[in-house]
Amino acid sequence: MKKTYLVTGGAGFIGSNFIHYMLKKYDDISIVNLDKLTYAGNLENLKEVEDDPRYSFVQADIRDKEAVTKVFKENQIDYVVNFAAESHVDRSISNPEIFVETNVLGTVNLLNCAKNAWLIGDDQYREGVKYLQVSTDEVYGALGKEGFFMETTPLCPHSPYSSSKASADLFVKAYFDTYHFPMNITRCSNNYGPYQFPEKLIPLIMNNTMGHKELPVYGDGMQVRDWLYVEDHCKAIDMVIRGGVLGEVYNIGGHNERPNIFIVKTIIGYIKEHVDDTVSEDLIRHVTDRKGHDRRYGIDPTKIKNALGWYPETTFEVGIKKTLQWYLDHEDWMKNVTSGDYQNYYKRMYANR
Ligand code: NAD
Ligand code: DAU
């Protein structure tokens, strides 16, 4: 049976990768991409599929009840995959309100619209429908040197970003507990790959190294993130939509923990070897640390491995090379996204560090 997906935030980093992944993998699906096109949304990311008859785009805000309801009226939506969010921790520290607006209120509006569209009786929904909330490992807070986040780890977010994501997760859970609303939540670790906006560590360091600009490393650079190639995240979401038990949370991560300084040095090394042998680690600048900076994240993916057979296919060593080469091969993409407003953002963000 042909399935129709409502993908929100599909013009962003992971959402656009997900749309590419799904359209390549399945012939018999259609995807409606609903995106507000904030600074992070970029239709360039979807140029290859814009004429595909299985794909359509609606520019709208997930908080807009009328617009979202219209999408449900005009399409027989089977699955909602909610990627739409304000996603950058540093921006949440300087401007928390929009994170509550989009990540919390936007999610609640989507839940309501999906519930209204799918309800066929008292707490009964059309057969086979599901809402998937794309969440993050950051809702669990920070780890010490030992241990991993499990689905049972208590939520303990620290930043305005992670607090808004945790709050959204609790609303999704409340809709399951209260209305038996069909849902799953996935909590993934740091993604990397093509189309990531260069406010995030890997594309930012890549772009600065190429331009011989200083490389801002927060604090001592020994904070640890658990890096996952974006396609492996897309594969996991697809598997949870198809096989996830309703009401369950699934953690996604591939045990690829690396300190930030290692990532930065890896990028310098790659560019030095393949593009420009004049770059060096002298570009590194240790700047003032992020407020409330979480020291370490690490996912335990045992549940999704055992329940659904998911495993990461791309090792960090392969994935990072693919990613850096993608940015080198798409210089125009990087030039476009770093023109205009980005320059002001960059100056504001790094002026006083
Ligand atoms: P992103 O910032 O690259 O993209 C977000 C997208 O959402 C953009 O296209 C933007 O235009 C859209 N958007 C923002 N506000 C909107 C609104 N009000 N209405 C409609 N669209 C709106 O983010 P990303 O890195 O692709 O992250 C996608 C999701 O995955 C987020 O929910 C994030 O919390 C989660 N996540 C990200 C990572 C990561 O490493 N990037 C890891 C785990 C989970
Ligand atoms: O863990 C999943 C999360 O990963 C997602 O939920 C978020 O949406 C996503 O943005 C990402 O959050 P991080 O804060 O971990 O990603 P970021 O790329 O901003 O930073 C990665 C690490 O690098 C973090 O420890 C801060 C550090 N950093 C970042 C930047 C931008 C630097 O040292 N210098 C920098 O210039």
C-alpha cells in the first residue's frame, strides 16, 4: 500500500537527507515537505527531487493550525515525521523564546492536527498511522567519564534548546498516555554529513579552515560527542516508523565518541593532505566556553539493535571523509549559505569569545 509522509523541517540538514534517503529507497511513497524556511531551511538541499512527482513542498510554520490542517485535508497522510525545530544550542542561549515557540508549541500544534485528522472514534485512529518525533540525546543532560544514555535514563536537559526538546517529548508522551495517540520518539546523537548548516562544528571548522580563518574551539576542546553519519540516522527513523512499537522511545547512536579537538584536528589534516598544505593547527583558537556546556554524550543503542535490527553502516573514519569531500565538491552550496546574514551571525557569535 502506498504511504504518504508529512515531513516537517524537510529543508534542513537531517530532514533533507531523510527525503533523499526515502525517495531513493522506496518507489511507492509520497512525501509532503512542510517547512517554514528559516535561516536553516534551504530548498537547494532538495534541488534533485523538486520535480519528482512523489515529492511536494508547502511553505508553512508548524505552529500554523490552518496551514497544517489544510495539508491533512488535501493529503491522506499516513506518517508524520517531525524534524522541524530550532536546532542550535548557541542560538538558544542568546534567544530562548523562539525555541519554546517552535519546538514546544509547534510540536503541540502538529500533535493536535494529526490527532484531529486521524481520529475515527473514542481514542481510535485510522489503521497504520503514526507520528514520529525526532528528538535528541541532549534531553538526557550530560554524562561523566563512564556510562551511556539509555531510554530509561531520566530527562535532565541543561540548555534552553534541550529543555525545549525534552518538553516536546513529554507532550508527545502525554498524547500517547492520554489519548492513545500512535507515536514513537527517537533520540539520536550528533549527526554529520552533507547539507549541515555551518553554524555546527564540522561544517563551520571546514569552512574556516578552507578560508584560513581562526578555528574557535570552546574551552579545552575535550567535550565529547557521539557522532553518527546522517544516513544511518535516516535508516533508523525509517525502521522505527515501520517497526517501532507504539508509545516507545528508541535511542540512536553508533558508539563513535570523539572529543571536539580531535574532530577539529581531523578536518585540518584532511584539508592539508588533499587541498592546501599551508593550513595548520596554528589556526586553532581556544575561546570562551559555551555556557552550561555538556561535557559528554554517549548513546546506548542496544534497544533499537535488538528490537529492530538497526546498526550503523558507516564508520566515523569513512563518514568523515565522505562528508568533508562532499563540502569540497559543493563549494557553491557553502558560498550561498555563508553569504548575507551568516556573516552577521558569525560576527555576533564570536565577537566576544
Ligand atoms: P536544522 O536546523 O538543519 O533544520 C531545521 C529545519 O526546520 C529547517 O529547514 C527550518 O526551516 C525548519 N523549521 C524551523 N522552524 C520551523 C517552523 N516553525 N515551522 C516549520 N519549519 C521550521 O536542524 P537539523 O539539524 O536537521 O535537526 C532536525 C531535527 O533533528 C531537530 O528536531 C533536532 O532537534 C533533531 N536532532 C538533530 C541532531 C543533529 O545532530 N543535528 C541530532 C539529533 C536530533
Ligand atoms: O547531540 C545532538 C545534538 O547535536 C542536536 O540535538 C543538536 O541539534 C545539534 O546542533 C548538536 O548539538 P551540539 O551542541 O553538540 O552541536 P554543535 O555542532 O553546535 O557543537 C558540537 C560540539 O562542538 C559542542 O561541544 C560545542 C563545540 N563547538 C561548537 C562550535 C559551533 C566548538 O567548540 N566550537 C564551535 O565553533
